[in-house]
Amino acid sequence: MVPADGAEMVGALDAILRPRRIAVIGASRTPHTIGHEIVANLVGYGYTGTVFPVNPKAESIRGLKVYARIGDVPDPVDLAVITVPKQLVLEVAGECGAAGVKGLVVISAGFREVGGEGVVREQALMDVVRRHGMRMVGPNCMGVLNADPACSMNATFAPSMPPFGHAAFVSQSGAMGLSVLDYAKEYGIGISQFVSMGNKPDVSGNDLLIQWEHDPAVGVILMYVENFGNPRRFLEIASRITRKKPIIVVKSGRSVVGARAASSHTGALAASDTLVDAMLAQAGVLRADSVEGLFDLAMAFSGRALPRSRHVAVLTNSGGPGILAADALETHALQLPDLDAATVDRLRPLFPEEASLRNPLDMIASATPAGYRTALDALLDDPNIDATMAIFVPPLGIKQADVAEAIAGVAAAHPDKPVLAVLMGREGLPQGKAELHEVGVPAYIFPESAARALGAMCRYREWVERPVPPAEELSVDRDRGARILEAARSNGDGRLGELEALQLLEAYGIRTAPARLARSAEEAAAAAEEMGWPVVLKIVSPEIVHKTDVGGVIVGLEDDAAVRAAYAQIVRSATTAVPDATLHGVLVQRMVSGGRETIAGVTRDPSFGALVMFGLGGVFVEVLRDVVFRVAPIHRGDAAEMVRGLRGARLLDAVRGSPPADRSALELVLLRLARLATDFPQISELDINPLLAFPDGAVAIDGRVLLRA
């Protein structure tokens, strides 16, 4: 609501989102111009504050007195909406600051988005904003909106006003914002506040998250973003907010065209969109693949309850859609349990023999609104069921609106279990949607959309209920690690040798296979004898990253003669494959057999900072690309999610009589890598490949560490 005169504005952005008085600078009498439409929207949609049009060439617009300059307005102004040509924006902004205006929304374009002089112009605008202590949305935006009836502010040039609800929406794209507001109105999705950020040199998505965190009018936050200006700050803020209210994001730009080149496995796998996925998952943010998907989820979270479990019942009057629903639910890891015997007994007398009284419950085409009412009531009473999808395909003689009314009535009587409706057929969604939305039942046209929304609801409930584990005290030898890295730096090396890399891992408590560096066949044989048989020999050269590709690895050596012959063979193969390679020697390592091959590592991104990676390892890691990232630092819960988040995570379970891998040990390795990356920002990339997982621990076999220039 708009704060009363004399009342203090609580939120940092209240002057923009809940202003008492708005000046529209560049207001116009000409219809269909931006300056006219913003004034028309403020007046036409009943803004509860005061509007002051500003234009030196007009006396009255939409019945309002017009002022020549902002300094002529007789009352203090909270928000100025600027629509003047780009060449005048700086002057107008300065006048606003001098007049005590607290917030700006700059609609005008022609700034950083056009490059060149626009970049300079935007920086000059920010200088004005900072000098006067103002906050600014834009430039190059479509405005802001607050649909709360106590405010009813539409300071945009959008042609419509969405219904009031509890969803706050922020869009980095003005055009996308227009589409979203139209979609919200058509589907009855209630919007609390809307902000088009534009170039966002000042007010960012992070600022809006903080503004909405404690706002009781905001129950769910929707975001369309093209980039994250400060992703680590977003992670910090969003991780806190999602414990209280869901955040749903559409992030455009999934391609890997912009992914930086990297020499290690970890770096090569860290494409930019992979990092976004990692950050959003770590923060408990739900990611939608499209704007349509965003609103599918937004409708679901407008309801009154989250499912207590993943147990779902499907109610339908047609077998085909019921099967589609079952398939879609399984795709989202939702379960269709058997109905309780008492539920089946309750339903049997009510439906013909042809009906399938299982889950999905197919009442067949003769089902009436009364049948929907009775069956849905029984399903929601079933102790095995915690959510229901009710599907209706309209046959002849039965009205969709009547079925929707029946579904709405039953759902209202069971507020503790969510109901999602799927209304298919010629009439489409609008028939009956008002009745459903009124009681918090989201309505969809296809079962796949409803299944996607239910899956998101379950993931969010599990996130909210997941305890935040306390920080673990890790025993590490930081001083030893610092000495190893400093020695490499003082030698002018941009990377650690493999032996030094393994020693660094040991310093941070990561178990490694015993290894020695040999510079002759005699040294190799002596090292093998000392460590015990069998052993592995590996070429050590900064120019040779993938050793197996050049014949640089020989395994299973069990005596002195075999080691000496293997040493000569490895050196010969390496120099043949890479003639200019610098050979530091051959690593002799105790052979470790068995275990499941995984990979763990660290990479560093200019925006995201240090990231920890885990995946299925071996020589095919970049082909399989079954990896998970998280932003360091991480806690035990993050590490556990990384391990179980692999597509092939079941390979770590008991297989054909073999015991499961020690997941706890793998989690501990990831925690130690995160600590290592946090302690030493000079580490650019780090790989452990393979990291062998055993029933009683994990062992690092190969290590690579690259240092920042």
C-alpha cells in the first residue's frame, strides 16, 4: 500500500514501488506515445497517490494540471518517471535530484545498450543518481507496477493491468515484460508488483529480492534474466529467501558459444549455463525452461498447500490423458501409489464396471460433475495420496464449467492437499478457471504442464524442509599447502607437477595413492621396490595433459625388469607423440585396483568465483558430461546433493553383489576441495581424475593443478 503522508517508507525501494506522489516527466497529450500512456495508465487504473505531469508545452493532460519543470511541482515527489529524449535525461535527472526526488524510473533508451556514446551517457547518469542519493530503475525499461488495490500504480506503457495477487515479477527485457503482463491477465495469475529493470546500472535483481524478502504482499518471486551481474551475491540472498518464499527464474542464453576455453576436464565442462544451473540449485531456486513454464509454476505456487510427499493420484474421464499424466509424473520423479483398499471400496458402487479403480483412476467418458466431486473427495481422503491431478476431457452433454465448479468445491474442503486441474478440449482453459483460481486450484490445458508444476512443488518443499547442516571442522595443513604453491610460483611454473599436486591434496586431507618421481629407469625400479608391487608408470610433462592418448601410462607392472622396460617405452612414446615436450620424468605410483571411477575438481569463473565439480570419471568424462557443479564454499548438504545429482548416481550403489561406494567419503573430498579453493584463490583449476570410490573411502589417483597468471 502507499504510505500515508508523514509515515516512514520502510523498504529501500519504497519510493519506486510504493510512492505517494509521482511526476511523469515528458508527459504528452498525444495518444499512443509513451508519455501519454503512462499518465493514462496511472489515472485509468486508479493510482491512489497524486500524479504530476511535467511538460513545458502543455497545460493539462487527462484532466491533470501540467507543470513546466519538476522544480515547479508544489509538493514533494517520491518518484519521477522520465520519458524525455536521451539527450535531456541527464539534465532532467539533475533537476529531480535538486528537487528532492527519491526515485527515478528512466524509460528513455539510448544508453549502454547502444554502445559508444551510450555507455558514457549511462555512466554520467549514474553519477547524477549517486550524487543526489537517488535510486533508479532503468534506463531503457518499460516501467514499474504495483497492483495492490491500496496503491494501484501502473507506471508502465503496458496496455493492461494484471489482477492483484501475490507474485512479484522482475524482467530484464521490456518486451518480455509486456508479454508476461498480458499472459498474467489472460490466465488470471495475480501480480503484486512488476519491475522492468532495463540496463540495471543501479537497481538490480538482487536489490529487488531484498525489497521483496519481507514484503507480506509478495508470496512468490518470478524473474526473467539475461545475466546475473553479481551471481555470488544472488546466491547469498536467494538462499535465504527461498527458505520462506519460492523464487522461479527463466534465464535466457543456454548456449555454450560463450563458454571460455579451458585445458582441464573441470574447466572444459564448466560452460556458463552449467554454472547458472549450479547456482540456482544451490540456492533452492526453481528454474523454468520458458516463460510458459514460469507461469505453469507460478500458478501452482498460488495455491494454499505444498504436497507432503511425492505421492500423487490422477483422476480422469479418459484413459489416454491419464497415461500421459502418469508418464509425465514419472519423468518428474513423482509416484502414483496404489489406492488404499478403503478408497477402492468407497468408489466401487459409484462407477460402472468399465471404470478403472486404480491410480490413475479412469471414470470413463460417462463421468458427471457429481462423479468428479465424489471421486476427488475420496482420493483426497486417501492416506496414500498427498496431491491430485484432476483431468477433464469434455464429452457431449457435460459442461467444462460444471466440472470445474465440482473440482473447486472439493479442493476448498481439502486445503491441506494440493489439487491441479487439467481442462482439455475445444473450450480451452478459460471455461471454469475463475472458480478454480478462486480456491487456489491452478488449471492447465495439458497434463505435462501440471506434472511439471507438481514436480517443482515437491522439490521446493524438500528444499524448505532440508536442514542446513552446521559447518564442519576440517583438519587441513594450510601451511604445507601454501609452501607447495609458493614453490611452484617461485619457479615460474603455471602449474604443479603431478607429484606436487598429489602432495597438495594430501595436505588437505585427501587420501592419495603413494607415488614417487623417477628420472631414470634405475630410480623407477627402486621406487617400485620401496612402495610394493604392482605399480603404474605415468609420463610427467606440462605439455602432455591426457597421458593415455600418447601411450604415457603403463599399468600392472610387477617386477624390476618390467618397470625398466616400461620406463623406456613411455619416454619413447611421449617424445614421438610430442617431440617438443619437456619431460620431468616418470611418476611411479602404487597401483590401486577396483573402485568406481569418479572425477572431482575446482575451476574459477570471473563472475561466479570458485566452483567445485563432481562427476563420473575416467577417460570418457568429457563425452559423458555427467557432472555437477556448486559454488564454493559448500556444506555437507551441498556435497550430498552433488553426489546424488549425477544421472549415473546409481553406479555408486550396490551392483551385482558388489558393495556400494562410500558416498560420505566422496562428500568429504568435495568439502576439502572447496576449502582448498577458498583458501588459495591463486588456484585456477584443479582435477582429480580418477578419484576412485571404494566401500570404505576414496583415493585420488591423478591430480592436476593450474595456477592463475
